[in-house]
Amino acid sequence: MRSIQLLLFAALLTTHALAQKEAYKEIQTRLILAGDGSTIELGEGTFRMTGSLSLEGKHNLVIKGKGKGRTVLDFSGQTSGAEGLLITNGTNIVLEDFTIHNAKGDCIKTKDVKGITFRNIQAGWPGKPSSKNGSYALYPVLCEKVLIENCEAYGASDAGIYVGQSRYITVKNNRAYRNVAGIEIENSLDAEVFDNEATENTGGILVFDLPDLILKKGGNVKVYRNNIHHNNLRNFAPKGNIVAKVPDGTGVLILAASDVEITGNTILNNKSIGAGVISYFVTENPIKDTAYYPYPARIHIHNNRFAREHKRPTGKGRMGMMFRFKLKFGKDVPHVLWDGIKDEKNGGPVVCVHDNEENTFANMDVANNFRNVSRDTAAVNCDFRGER
């Protein structure tokens, strides 16, 4: 009797495995055969994917489900490929109304696409945060005309919503939570990030410029009307990742980026940093890229609402050591922190900070081993638009 039960159980497993393979094969075939200008409609239900889905060289195409949580592509049984869905070398691609979970690597990656829209997409890794989760939930790179709206991203071991080396970017009305970084704009030009909620991440919104990438210098990034609160999650990024250095309790962090405006945001109860502005030197990583510019420039932080609970910042990592032994702010951490490192060859202010609710600031004087930490807000009471 027991042997019959085992045979029946084995048959059920085989049938289940075949069903998974058939669902993957059907969707991948539709992606391959889709003509330009067509719409691929995904039905309602949970479809278990065994390998990466890919779309290459398509134009004016829509992939549309029945809604978040109603059409679910589940990659928890993925045995081949890295991404959940990889889209390359296309134009005007629209992804909307579906959920994608548990990819081995990134949930959705798009590369070299001119005109990519993520709309009403839910992507990430449910369950407890883990360094084994994929790096990015939504990941457009080397793209133009990027629109990400009304999406949810969670559980990423790097960034939930990441836009890298891209241009003409709009990220709006999204929710990013329980990632290392909620939303990250990296080495990108002409980006607007607004009306989003970033919460329960290690860091809420990051604007980074890093070395050794194709697009060397980002800029013209505006971050406004976002709700950036309670980003106090322990950092679970794999060791060696740049975001592994982001302190628990970071609202906004600007790293070596230029022409960034932070305005009209609500930045609440991020225990370590409300808004931080740092050079690449603070990472203590070597710089081998001779074309890389490691300094932040023209950072404008104004008309935001800052508030935090009266509690100590993180005690973990390099930043925790600085808080404990060098900065000694105790529970009274200023809302805006600048490392104080500037390019002496370029005159003019690096950071302008004014008209924020609770307008507190500190120049940490990192280059001089924190000897002259200054809370003087008058020193940064300027305006790059020439209005002050």
C-alpha cells in the first residue's frame, strides 16, 4: 500500500513539474513569436516559471496581465537563467498589471531599450530579507525614456527600484519597502522621482555616481514630494556591494552626484541620516577610473519636512563607528549631513540647505578626521538658482 502511495505521489510531482515547464514554454514562445505592435495578454492565476523569460529586439509591444496579485509569475522553482524577465534592444515596451516573484537574480531587467514603461507592476521577494535575494526588483539600465509608475518593489538585496546609466527618467507613485535601497538613481541624467513612498528599507532614496561604468557622470536629478520614512531596516546586502555601506536609518543619500535637488519631501524617523551628501572617498574604495569625478556638486536641499525620534543613530558599520567615536551627536543628530570634502579646484558651494522644517545641518569635516565638525547652517544658506 505504501509503495502505491509513493508511486502516486511521484506521479503528481511529475505532473506538477510538467505543468510548470509547459507554462514557461508557452509564455516564452509567445514572447518570441510576438510581432511588433502587438499585445501579449497574460491570464489570471499563478504561473510557475522554471527559467528566465526573454524578449529581444521588439518594438511597440505591450505585456499585460490581469492586475497585481491576479497574474503572478513565480520563479521560486527557477532552474536556469538569472533574471525573471529580461528585455533587450527594443523600443516602446510597456509592462503592466502583473506580479513577478522570487527570481534567481533580478526580477525584471531591461537593457538598451528606448522607451520602457513599468506600470502597476509588483516585483520582489516576499518573506524575510535575505542576502540571497536578487539584487534588483525593477532594473532598467542603459535605457532612455524610462517611466516607472504605480509599482511595488520589495525584498531586493540591493535596490527595489533601480535606474542606472539611463536618461529621461520618471519614477512616480511607487512604493518601495523592505529593500536595502528603496529607490536608486545611479549614473543617470534627467530624472524626476516624485510622489513615491519609501519605507522600511535600509536607505529610502539614493542618488549615486560610481566609477567604472559606461555612463560616467549623472546629473539633473530632482527628488520631490516623496514620503521617506522609517527606513531603519538592517542592511542585508551581500558583502562587497556598494550599498552594503549604507547605514541603517538613512532617508536620502547622495554619493558623488551632481545637480541634485531634494525638495518638498517628508523625511521622517530615519534614525541615522535624514539627508546625507558624501564624496566617493568616504567609501574608502580605491578609484582606478581616471575619468571618474568623486565629488558631489551643486546639491540643493530645501523646503523639506524633517523630523526624527529622539534616539541614537545606528551603531553598526563604519558610519556607526563615526557616530560613536568621532561625531558624538548622541541622540541629537542633525537632519542634513555633509562629509565636507570638496574639490578645491572648483569654487562655489557644494551644498545649499535652507527653508526646511527643522533645518539642522552638520559639516562632518571627514577629511580632517572630524576635527572641525560644524553645525553652522549659515554656511550653507545659499541657492544655486541665484535667488538668495
